[in-house]
Amino acid sequence: MDWKGIRFYKVEAESSRDENFTSVAVNLDVTGMKPSGGDLRIDFSYSVNYQPGVARLRFDGYTIIGASKAELDRIEKDWKKDKTLPKSLAEPLINVISFNAETNGVLIAKAINIVPPLLAPKIEIGAPKK
């Protein structure tokens, strides 16, 4: 697979209270997927919530990947069937989105005077637990 780019089209940031946060919750949702020319567009929402209700950041965007027609058809079919992604796509997708959101989040966090959302190293998906 070939990563062709990532774009954020909506960014929200809010600092609700001048208090210390006790935890940070990060959520990444794949919100849609569709063919884009000979590539695949994957829409997502990435949010960081500083709890309890201290601040929040949210990035909505999409990434474009290229792959063989057979791979793209299989990915799209699996997505339509049960909203899952193959591990070969899920791991790099999580890492590409997280890296870009975190690095851009540094500037946004500075603007509203909160701790930057630099959270985790590379994520790997293991075998399901039994």
C-alpha cells in the first residue's frame, strides 16, 4: 500500500477549565471509506479529551491510500460488510493519523494553553486474546 497524503479539514479545540487534568482519553474513529480515482479515501475523526472535562481537541480529516485494485476492492468489501480493516492497513493507518494529529496538536494546544497531546509510540495490533 502507498500512503499518498493526509488532510485535516476541521479542527476544534477548547479549554473549559483552568484545572489540572487527571487523564487523557484518545479516540480514533474511521467514519467512512470510498474510492477516490484509483485510490481509497479513508475519513476519520481523532479526538483527545483531557479529563475530567478540562479540555478537548478534535481533528476531522481523511487520508488517501493507493494499492492494487484487488486490494482496494477487498478492503472496501470488508468495510461495507462489518466495518473492519485488515491489520496490514489498520496499524499503519492508526500510526499515520496519530502522528499527524499529535504533531499538529502541539501548535493548537499551545494556542489554548494546554499540554500537547503527545501520547504514544508506534501501535501494533496483536492476536486476539482468548
